[in-house]
Amino acid sequence: MRALLARDLRLGVRAGGGFGLGLAFFLIVTVLVPFGVGPETALLARIAPGVLWIGALLACLLSLDRILALDWEDGSLDLLATAPLPIEGVVSIKALAHWITTGLPLVLAAPLLGVLLNLAPDGYLWVLVSLAVGTPALSVIGTFGAALTIGLKRGGLLLSLLVLPLYVPTLIFGAEVARRGADGLDVATPLMLLAGISFGAMALLPFASAAVLRINLR
Amino acid sequence: MSLWEYANPVKFIRTTDVVLPWVSGLAVLCLTVGLIWGFFFTPEDYRQGSTVKIIYLHVPAALMAINAWIMMLIASMIWIIRRHHVSALAARAAAPVGAVMTVIALATGALWGQPMWGTWWVWDPRLTSFLILFLFYLGYIALWSAIEDDDTAADLTSILCLVGSVFALLSRYAVNFWNQGLHQGASLSLDKEENVADVFYHPLLLSIAGFVLLFVALVFLRTQTEIRARRTRALIAREQQG
Amino acid sequence: MMPDLGKYAGAVLSSYAVSLGLIVLLVAVSILRARRTKAALDLVEKRSKRNG
């Protein structure tokens, strides 16, 4: 398992792995938002938590098809499926690698981009925390979507159509934590719910993804 | 004689061929009577005026939008557990019907909301969760049509349906948490006190029955279509091999 | 015969029109596809019986 993780991380960071792509996309989205809604600082500060969340979510979505598609194309997925490692483990590792290469940089970049959007001073911590808790769920759900669309020629568009509705609860609670944090309100309830979704997804969805992969590899 | 006999496609087609005219006839009857009764012969509500007549479309459509998903969920589980093809195809047949019902519920709701709430759309929990439900329907239908192999498609969509149901429920509660609603509570419940008044209630029941029957008839018909389409594909594939 | 719908006539009538239109469309599409697939299947079955 550790070897697989190390391999996936290496592949992700290497050129062509799309490591920086998600970050660049995140940056561009946050830069574009003020152009769209106008430069008014109060308005930007109000929408900053939500924009950061949506930007992170879209950046995450962008890199989902890389989780499994490359391994599927060169056949290494078939090898992994026949390896002694249970396929549930394989998808979990894949999701973890995706989170480390895409989710974690997004989490760390979010406060910096918050500066651009004039985020309220209390908000930085909570944007960071909510993204840190929420993005693993995004990776795990995304792996499920990637597994579903793996054998399809034009899977990318379908992947977003399938995954985005599944992202709704995570987005709602995550953005709620960030918003309440920025407004200086109590964040305990949404944070716990967000963590619940995140852990629940991490515990259960690998089974669904593995079932889907088995069907696709049949 | 057990329910599982209908898992045989031939038997299913034979039985539904017999039942279909009756079900569709009853559906048309209930819908016409219910809607005409509702449209022409019910009084106006003292607060909502004539817009109360929209209820005869809005409530049954919303009900069926959810029930169609539940039916798909059950059919998907039957497919996963017992692997009856008819069940998977029935789930596939129901999805577009459910999606249309969702659109009707959303459209009539918007048309009602415009004069009543003064806006076409609010991000109210019920409205929002219906929109999300619609997205789920779209994803489900898109996945079915994207995969060429029938069995793989059935497997993948049923898993999507299971996972989607969990997330749809989660979204429902998440959305509740996120915004307090403008939408009124249930218009139908077993508790008589909460119900809409009798004058509106009876035609409403009729049109709900009409929508349910319509749904059943459409699912029967569309499942037959799917079975036939599948058999056609199989025969053509055999021809090409031999 | 037409009931007086008052100032909300537009909303009521258009929601009936939209809903019934969608339902009719759905039914029409379903029936059309049912006929087509049935015809296609009959064709193929006849062919396969003749050959096999």
C-alpha cells in the first residue's frame, strides 16, 4: 500500500501530472470573481468564504479524471486488481494520493487567496479548517465518480454531471462553517456535520467505488 | 405463483400487455375527472385566489417525482441482489418519467410562487432539494445512455442510484439546515387538522391517483420497450456473429 | 363555462398548459419509441427465424 501511495504521489507531482494545474485554476477562479461581481470590498468580504469553497471544489473536480484514467489506459489498473491488495484499499489509496496532490495544496492556498477577496480576519482559520475537513470527502466522492466513468470515451463531462450533485452536502456544510467563522458565529454544529459527512464518505464510499471498479474491469 | 415470476421478460410483457390498457384507461379517467373537477368546480381560496387550482398538478407531480426515485432505488436493489433484468430495465424506464415529474413540480411551483411569494424562485429547502433531485435524475439518465454494454450499465447505474439516494437524503437535511423555508408544510397528512379543506381534498386525491396510475402505465410501457430494444440488440449481435 | 380566474389567470392557465404539455409529450415519446422498438424487434425476429 505504501509503495502504491508513493508511486501515485510521484506520478502526480511529476510534470504532466497536473499537480500545479488545480492550484492555478483555483487562483484564476478567485481572480475572476471580482471581475464578475465588481471590486466593492464589503461585497467581496461577504462572499469570500463561498467563493473560496466553490473555487476549491471546481479545482478538485478538474483533476478527478486523472485519478484512475491513466492507470486504466496503460493497464496497470488490471494488475492492481489482481494484486493481493483488496481493491477497496487501492481506491482508498488513490483517493488519498489525489487529496495530497490536489486537496492539500488547495487547503493551504485558500487563506492566501482569501487576502485577494478581503476575507474577514476571523475567517482565515475557519476557511482553512473547513477545507481541511471537507476536501477529503471531495476526493473520495470524486474517486467514486471517476470509477463510474472510467471506461467511457467522453467521461469528463459526464463525470462532472455525476459528481457535482454528490458534492452538494459537503459544499453546504463546508461553506457554512467558513461563513459563520468569518462572521464570528458559532461553528460547532456545521463543522461536526461536515466532519460526519467526510468520515462517513471515507469509510463507506471506497466499497462503492471498488464495486464499480470490479464491474468495469470485468 | 410468486412475484418473481414477473422477472421473466416474456411473462412480464404478456401480463403487462393485458394490464396496460386498463391501467392507462383508469389513469386517463382519474386525471380527466380530477383535473376538470379541480379546475372548474372548486371554489377559490380566500388567500390564494384562483392559484389554488395549481395544487392539482403541483402536489401529485412532486409526490411522483420522489416516488419514482424510490421505485428506482428498490428496482436497483432487486437488480443488485437478485439480478432480474426486468427490474434493472424498469429502473431505467422510470428515470425520464421521474425527471419530467420533477420539472412539472418545479415549473408549476415557480408559476404559483410568482404571484404568491412575489418571486419565481427562492432558495427554499424544498425547492432547492427538488432542483438537486433533478440533477440526480439527469446524472442517472446520462450514465445509462453513456454505457454501451447493457449489464455494465445496469450495474453501474444501480450503484449510482444507491449512493445517490444517500446523498440526496443528506442534501435534503443539509439544505434544511442552510436556509429556513418559505414553502408551506405538507398539504397532505393523516392528521385531519393539518389537511387542506375537503373541497380541495377530494379532487386532489383523484388527480394523485391519476398521476400514480399514469406513472405505472408509463413504466410498464417503457419497460416493455426496453426489453424489446435489448432483445433486438441481442439478436442483431447474434446475427453478426453467426 | 370557463371559471373566472381573476387576476391570476395567467399563472393558473400557463401552469396547466406547461404540465399537460409535458405529460402529453412524455406519453407521446414513450408510445412512439414503444412502436418503433416493437417493429424493429419483429423485423429482426422474422429474419432470424427464416435464417435459423
